[in-house]
Amino acid sequence: MNNIYICASSEKKSEYSSFIEELSLTFNIKEIKDIEDDEDTTVVVLGGDGSLNYLINNIENINRLKVIYFPLGTANDFARSLSLNPIQPEVSIVKDIVNNSPTVTIPIMSC
């Protein structure tokens, strides 16, 4: 069973608890604070710019992560800059991405 790490505020975890619970039937769900560095590390981000900022600034070896981003924040400036629309998190989407989607490398820099 693949590990999926959840990166979300406590409010988003509560709001999407049924999604996370359903996801746990297919994947081994772990907290982002317990992340392990391996080649198959997948993170599901439920939130917006703050959640992405937390992930980028607090996780080592971020270049090795596979990130599935559901833009569910208040302003979602990053998502809007990429012309992404809010998407309701669904287990079928996560399964499809994990099993079938190619990865895209996005460079990250600090200023």
C-alpha cells in the first residue's frame, strides 16, 4: 500500500475528513510531519498558498516529492497564476494521478 502524506491545516483536515478517511481505504495516510525520504513519496496538499509555503519551507529533499495539489485556500494566488481552477478532492483523482500520470518538474527557488 502506497504512503500518502497529507499537508493541510487542521481546519482543512476537518473539512475534508470524509475524503481523507476514504483515501485511507486505498493508501496508507500519514501526517506531513512524519514524512520519510524515499523515491515514492507522495504528498496531497489540501489548501492554498500557506499550505504550499509550509511544504516548500519545512520539508527537506522536496525535489524528490510527488505533490498532488488541490487548490482549496482562500485566495489561491499560486493556483490562479497557473490558471488552475479549484477541484473538489476525490479519491478517484488521486488514484488516477498516482497510477497513471507522468510527473512534471517545477523548479522552486527561495528569495
